[in-house]
Amino acid sequence: MAAVREETAAKTARVLILLGPPGAGKGTQARLLEEGFGLIQLSTGDLLRAAVAAGTPAGLAAKSVMAAGGLVSDDIVLAILKDRMAAPDVAAGVILDGFPRTDVQAAALDDLLAASGQRVDAAISLDVDDEAMIARVAGRYTCATCGEGYHDDFKRPLHDGVCDKCGGTTFKRRADDTAETARERLKAYHAQTAPLIAHYERLGVLQRVDAMASIDKVAEDLGQIVGGLLAG
């Protein structure tokens, strides 16, 4: 009986992909979609760690590769993803985070999903203005005590040098949150993701959202897309 439930979950689960460069808000928006629609966010890194911990055949294969300092192959990632998507808790749908990253991976994912009667239902691109995104990333910093996030231009503490949340007076910046690093990330993202956008556009499932809007506005736009998809 459990096997039947797992097969049904795999066949009915909607598959969403969020595309967007670092800093576009994919993580924040994925969490909001999880809360609002009962979707499950599947991060490649989390999937690998869980499979290794569970000792599945694919997880053991990944563990062997990682122990040798190698990169886990697409085949292993796809096998782990296939196992995870057979679980009953993904019946409402999944949000793929970090996979696919290339058109080759996208084609392999299409084949994997087709084998279980599924497909990518929507690939949603969180579109950004590059220069504004660089400013957004380069201005970020956090309270060293509680982790509350701030920004040089958009969200300064009410009292300079004092965290609004915990009263801490020590702040920190990520070493890679610089304009130069952000620019290189964006360049790599556009080079890597352009084929993906073209791929999903050809399939007729590409959607675009202005990620430079407020978090609430982006969430509203995504909610309309996802709500319509799940209702269909």
C-alpha cells in the first residue's frame, strides 16, 4: 500500500524550478512558497547529505566520490533526486534549488521526470538589474550576535552601531560580499543560465518575475503563478 502511495505522489507532484543569481532572493521565496502551498524545497546539497546519511545506494556512491575529493556526477544527483521524489511528502509539489544548472542537466531532468509521467511545470526566472544587484549584495552585513540582516543603503539599524533585534554592537560582512565578487557571480550566472532559460522557453514553461521589487511583491507575483499552476 505504501508503495502505491509513493508512486502516486511521484506522478502527481508538480515540479517548479526557481532560476536567479545569488542575492535574487531564491531561498527566501522558496521558503514562502513552502509555507503558502505545502511545496517541498529540494536543495542539491541537502539531498546529497540526506542520501549519504541514509546510506542509500546513490548516497553511498556520492559519499565515495566526495571522500575522494571529486565532484558528484549528474547521474548520482539524478538518482538521489529520483529517490526523494518518490516520497509521499512531495505530493503537493517540489521546488528544485541548485539543479539543473546546465542545459545538459536540464535535458537529463526532463528524461527522468518523463519516465514517471511528470515534467517541469514552471521554470520561474527571478530577473534582476545587474548593477542594482551588485549594490544590493555589496551592501549587506549582519549582526554578529543574532544574525539579523542589514544593508548600507536599504536597512540600517535605527541607532547606528546597535542591532535593532538584540542590542548587539558587533557586525560582520561575508568576505565574498563585495562588488567585484558579485560582478563575477553575475557574469558566471548569465553564461551558465542563458541556455536554461532558452530551454524552458522552448518548452513553454518559462515564467519571469521582477526580483528587484519588494519581497512581498515578489512573493505575490510568485504566488499568482504557483497558485494558478496548482489549481490547474
